[in-house]
Amino acid sequence: MTVTEYASEHPDPGFAIFMDRVDRVVASKADGFGFLDFADACWADLYDGAPGVTDEDIIETMADADDLFRAYLELEGSE
């Protein structure tokens, strides 16, 4: 399943755009692994805060949800 397929199931079309952004941000920090490769995070809650959501907010949300993602950040020296 691609990100767009995953996100397109949501009734809000803006959510698909948001989730594509989430995937790009996560992949940029995790050697190409996208958000679907990690534990589920509260993306709908974070989306409620959009458009003020920053890339750092996305990274923090993913790191809080998944220890493996947090480990990628620590290996990279981002945390």
C-alpha cells in the first residue's frame, strides 16, 4: 500500500497531502523508511494542528511512537 492509498481512505482530502508530507519527513530521517514502516502515531491528532505543524513536530511525534525511529535519530545525531 502506498502512502497516498493509505491516506486517501481518510474522508478529509487534506489529510492525504499531510500524510504524504509525514512520509517524506520520516523517510528523510530513516534511510528511506516511511511512516508505515514504524509504529502507528497519532497523526490525526497532529493533523488537527495543521497548518502550523512543523517538520520537527512530525519527527517528534514519530520518535515518541516508535523506539526504532528514535534509534535512527540517535545514530544520525539528530536527537
